[in-house]
Amino acid sequence: MILHTNGIEYDDRIRKEMLTVMKLYPDIKFKIFAIIDGDVNVTEDGVSDYGVEYYIPQLKSRTKYKPGTHLLAKAYDFYKTVTPMLKDFDALWVANERVVFFVAFCHKPIIWDWHELPTPFLGRGYMKFLLRVLMKRCKAVVHANPERIDYIDSVRGLSNKKRQFVIRNYPNFNDADKQTDEKFATFKLWLGDDDCVYLQGAGSEVRCGLESVRGIMAIDGLKAVVVGKFDEKLKRQLQEEFDGELERRMFFTGMVRQKMTPHYIRCCKVSLVLYRKTRPNNYYCEPNRMFQSIINECPVVVGINPPMKSLVEKYNFGVVLKDDGSDVEGITAGLKEALSKHNKIIEDIRKNKDKILWNSQDDVFCKIISSAFE
């Protein structure tokens, strides 16, 4: 596995992919070679908490250039440093754009895994041409949902169409901390018996934070819990707008452990999941918090983003708005509809939530691995 990531232990999609391949093919041995985002530049050699060896090389280019600059030079330095260590491996599973030199020059079967849209390649015509050439070198190209494949095809960036696969970032477990904490106890006392909306990481313009809060506050008696970071400037604006009413009806947790989030979700009647359509990567996303809400039997209200819209409508997992969440009145109407249909939506979630579990994609993994070695 050749990887550009925020951290070996924090990349949940990579963890799930590695565990699945090892489960299906016990004889396949993996090692991760990674470049870590940020300015850390030390050699690290170890074993991940899911049992895969990893190596993070020290790169001369990171000492030479400032963080966030000369990314192509750093990517090439990573390629030159790691390539001599790959001679004993039969195939490469590479993730995202900073590993492009491995796709271009390594003479081994390649699986190219796109966790996000390949935005750097979708601008100028010659970059799209390069993307098509690189795809032809791959045994498999993996995308996060079928709508992203369709989008790349629509802007003439797709080739090797029979080798395109989808692995959606479904949850692979519904694990929660066995012990809750003082913060959660405070939240439970604050909530009482009132209906509550779940918001996660909503304090940004991209996630319609301002509109979300205003839409919730327009419904008398409805409360919300905001899990994760929330922009302080935006929070002050809302405090001025709603005065003391904001603290009475909005509970801001700050950062919480990942395995604590199910406890908060299970206390909520609805989960609001919005992304503006200003950029293709946002428009064609389907965030993990949507899947986690559904698995925990919390109906969702989503925008018109195609991946979320198609999934929610197909299985009646909640309500789809008429826009991306830019209209406050639309959010309020969507929440009211979800609350009024709550029992029916819960019935449909219980019937269909097994279809969005990670292990439902085992057959796709088999096809990907088979394509690499055929």
C-alpha cells in the first residue's frame, strides 16, 4: 500500500480496506509506505493497530521546502525513496494523487484508490488526457461512489472503463464506548425528554452551519447537539442573533472520541447532513456521519447531492431537501417532515440498514484483487 494520509491510525477507510483484503486473502501480505500530511519529517517504522507493517520515510525535500509548497517535488522524492523497497512485492495498491509517480512509472500491477475526486487532473485538457493515460496503466481504479465515476466521465477524464470499481465508505461496525463520560452525562441532563437533531462538524460554510442552526431554531421546542468543532466566529454571530436562546437549545460538545458519537446519535430523532454544491468534491460526497446515523437508526435529512439523495430515496432512510441546504425554510420543512414520518422511516431503516454495511462489498474486493493478478 502506497499512501498519502493524515495518519496511519486515523485513516479509517484504509484500515477497513486492509482488514477486508486480509480476511478474504489470508496469504496476501501487506506493508504500508506512507507520506504523512503536514510538516513532520522523521523516519517511522512500526505496525498499525490493525496489524499491518508500515514505513514512513524521512524525505530530503521536506527539509528543503516549506510545508504546503513544491508538492510535486515532494511526491517525486517519496517515489524515489520508496521504489527500491518494492522489489519483493507483487502488486501496488496506491491511494490518491500524491502517489502519481508510482502509477506512472512502476512496472507492477496497480490498484489506484481515489478516496476523493482526482481534482488536480480534472481542469485543463492536457491534465485530463494524462489522467486517462494513467488509468490505462491500472488493473483497477477504485472510487467512493458511482456518481463520482459518472462525473469524471462527463468531463472526459475517464478511460479503462471496465476496470472502474466502487467501494463506498460504509461503516464496518457499530461500536461505541462501553463507558460514557461526564460530558455526555451533562448533555443527557440538558436534553431531558426533548426532541433533538444531530449535527456533526457543522461549523463551516461548506456544511451549511449557519443555515442548519437557523433551520432548527425555527421549530419551537426542538433542540440540537453539535458534535465536533464549530467555528467560534460563527458561534458568536449566532449568539448575538438568538441571544440566550442558543445555549438553551444548542449543545456544543467540542471534540469527542469517535466511539462516543453513537451515544449522541442514539439520543436524536433526526440527523442533518448537508454539503454545499459549490465544488464537485462536496457535491458528490457521502460523508461517514450519514452512514453512522442510519446504522444507529437515526433518520437523516440530506441535500440534493446525488450520492446521498439516491441512497436516502432508494431505501427511505430520511428526507431529501429541494436544494443543498442553502435555504433555511427548506431545512425547517425537511426536519418537520422527518419528525412527522419518524416511525415509518425507522421501520425502513431496520429493514435495509444491513445493505450499507462495509462487509456487503466483499465481492467487489474479490473482483479488484482478481483483476490485479489475472
